[in-house]
Amino acid sequence: MASEAVRQRMVQRLAAQQGIADERVLRAMGAVARHAFVDGALAAQAYEDTSLPIGLGQTISKPSVVARMIELLLAAPALADQPQGRLGRVLEIGTGCGYQAAVLSHVAKEVYSIERLRGLHEKARANLRPLRLATVHLLLGDGMQGYPAGAPYAGIIAAAGGADLPATWLDQLAPGGRIVAPVQSGNAGQALVIIDKTNTGVERRFLEAVNFVPLKSGIA
């Protein structure tokens, strides 16, 4: 596979067809080899805009979804006067195969990524080891509890959705920080939500419908 050329075509489609405009996101998506995070039999589909199975009933999100959520994270008001700035410390809920953590490492100063499924945690460690990303910290634990030792976070991004966001995430979010996550939206399925933590409270905004795996507690 001519990975670099195929990857750049994916980036071009993200900009032209999906409306991803933040150059930081496009550069990050172009820098990470998505095929290295899926099984070899699926490598030929790695740069299509589709989710793919990664084992244990989980999937790697579509490139357009990863790019969209990271672009929203970077659009937090605290970064409004820094159009080329990097996020500070980010907490990722649901490491999966490690792909999104690798992309986040290009736009954030530090990434804490927590996974509840031991098999996926180990898979992500194996996938990320060759990249030697010193700013990415992989954790095995209950994502619903967040990771208080790394708080406060400039951003929190979740790859699983529940009925509402755990209060622990809001507690661990820094003032001026932003959460981007799927939540259950009545009987209509999941919707993407943005939560900004301001000095006067919390602002919540619902966006488009999405489809993520359910948010669960505990370690398995």
C-alpha cells in the first residue's frame, strides 16, 4: 500500500467533502498511518470513511468522526485567540486501538487515554509503541471515573456515549476547557454534545446525531 498517497487523499476528502477546515486537524490526520491500527486483512479499507472492527465488539471510528470531534475540541473559546495553538492536557475516554490518541498527540501537549477493556489497552500499547509518543499516556481503568491524577484537563473527548456525562468529567475539566462526547438524546439515539466550562457555569450545545458504543463502567 502506498500509504502516504492514500492517506493524503483521505485528508483531501475530509476537507472537500466533510468540511474539516482546521489545518491542525488535517495535518494530524495526514501524519498518522491509520492502517497500522487495524488488522492486516482490513488495511485496504483503512483510508475509507468507515468504522472498522478492532476486536472485543469495538470499532475504530470513521476518519471524518475523529477529525470532526478533534476540530470541535480545538474550537474551544479558550483557544479562540490562538488559531494555531495546541491544546494543553487532554483526557481521552476509550483508547480503543490507539488511533485517536495518536492523532491527538499532534494537536495537544499531553494526552491521557483510558481504556476499560484490557485486551484493547494492550493492543493500543502495541500499536503505539513504534511511534514513541512520549506525551501519550495509556491507562487501564474505568473511563467513567476519568483520571483525577492528570486533572485539570483542557479538553476531554469520549469514544462512547451514555445517558449523560459523568459528573467526574466536569469536575476534572479546567475552567475554559471543553468536553466533546456522544450522549443519549431521548428516543432519537445519540447526539454529539459540546460542553464548555466557564467562570460562571457550564454551557451545553447539542449537535448532529452520531452512533457510538455504549459508555460502561468497570474494567473487563
